[in-house]
Amino acid sequence: MILDNSKSAKEYISEAYTKELTLIQEKARLLETPASIIEKEKTEKTFQMVEALLGREILSEDVTSEYSELLTTIEAKKEELKKLYGIEVSEGALQAVKNAQKSVSEQFTEELQQKEKDFQEELQKAEDKVQEEIDTKTAETDEKVEAIKKEAKETRAAAEQEAKREKEQYDYDLKRARKQADEERAKVVAEREKALQEKEQAAQEAKQACLDKLAEIESLSVKVEGIPAELESAKAEGAAAKEKELKKDYGYHKWMADKENDTKISELKDELVALQKKYQELCKEKEALSAKLDKVNAESRQLTSDTVKSIGGINILNSDTYNGQGKK
């Protein structure tokens, strides 16, 4: 039974009292017998007799006092019932009041139990809804976690792929830079060595020319030294004419030979001095070229080192940039 919240407890008790009183009176009427009617009449007569005796002052003062107090208490209770619930006390009224209180109490208890049951059902629904939301949120969170893990895995794979690509690019650039440096160095060295060989060849040719001139001078000297021997040979033959002719020829040839020899020796000496000077110059150029070649080799090694450092620095910078993004 659902109680009407617009009614007060007094209204509920009053209605229940009226209903219960009607039931009690109806029950009493149905159960009424001749004996019960006689008993009821006796009781009424007894009360009438007591009231008559009280009026005549026949009963003792104590009995009269107790009876008066009882009547006063009964009247007070009747007045209280009337004041609280608007109930006029009549036969069966007390039982009706008890029944009405019990009925209202049962109604309130039933209503309270129903409300508690409804509350528990609502609470269970709320708990089920909350649990459903928790399960949904948990599932969504799990999906998000899995998505984040997947994204992190893909990001890591991409980063590793990028790092691998950068490493391969770095190795390629380093190898290419070294190759270019080696080719450049080899080219410079080849050019310098070629120039040095040409200089050495020129020096060797100048030296050989000097030696050839010296050999020619030596040959002329031998020839000149052989003329006196020829004269002695002619004298040994004993021919005066021949001796005269030889002397004449000797003088002329000797003069011519000495003159030619002096000229050639002077020229050869001058040429020898020039060749020696040129040879010394070539040696100096050779030393200068060797120094330049050493400098070129040093510069080439420095270029290779700078290239490696530059590429390494770029790779380190890219690595730092990547790590910074990873942290973020």
C-alpha cells in the first residue's frame, strides 16, 4: 500500500480508527447473544448503582475517591483522544484505537519497507550504472593505453629507422668525403710528382750534358797530347822535309788546336758553370717541390679530418635533435 504524503498521521489514525470501530461494532453485533445482552445490562445497572451509591455517600471514602479518580482518568483519556485524533470514545473505542494504531503502524512499516526496497533497488541500479560506466571507462582506457602503446611502438620503430637511415647517410657521406679527399690528394700528389720528375729529368739531362762536355774536353786534351808523340815519330823517320813540314804543320795545328781547344774549353767551362748553376737551381726547386708536396699531404690529411669532424658534428647534432624530440 502506498501512503498519501499529503495526509498527516492524525488523519491516517482517525480514518483507521473509524474503520476499526465500525468493524468492532459490527463484530460485536454479530456475536451478540441473549447471555451477552443480559451481562451488558448487568454491567450498566452496576455502574448506575455505583453512581447512585456515590450520590448517597453510602460507599467508603476510599472507594469513592478511587472511583472518582478512575472516572477522571477515563475522561482525560477521552479528551486526549478527541484532541489528538478527533475521536469520540464509545463502546469498543479503545480497542478500535489500538487496532487503528496497529494498522497505521503496519501501513507505515509497509511503506517504509517498500521505500527501503525501492531505495535498495534504485541504489542497486545506481551501483550497476556506476559499475557499467566504470567498465566502459576501463575499456576505453584500455583501448587508449593500447593505442598509446601502439603509437609509441610505431614512433620508436620510425625513430630507429630514421637513425639507421642517418647512420647509413653518415657512413656514405664519410666514405664519399674520404674518397674525394683521397682522389684530390692523389691528383695533387701526382701533379707534384710529375713536376718533380720533370725537374729531376731536366737536372739529369743537364748533368749528362755537362758530363758529355767534360768527356769532349777530355778527348780534345788527349788529342792535343798526342801531337808531340807524332812529332817524335816523324823525327825518328829522319826525313828533313817531313820534319819541316811537320814542324810547320805542328805549329799551325798546335796553334789552331790550342786556339780551338781554348775556345771550346772556355765555352765548355761557361756551359759547365751554367749547367751547375741550373743544376743547383733544379735541386732547390726539387727541395721546394718536396716541401710543397709535404704541405699538400698535410693539408689533405687536415681536410679529411675536418670533413670527418664536420659530418660527425652534423650527425651528433641530428642525434641530439632526435633525442630532444624523443623526450618531449
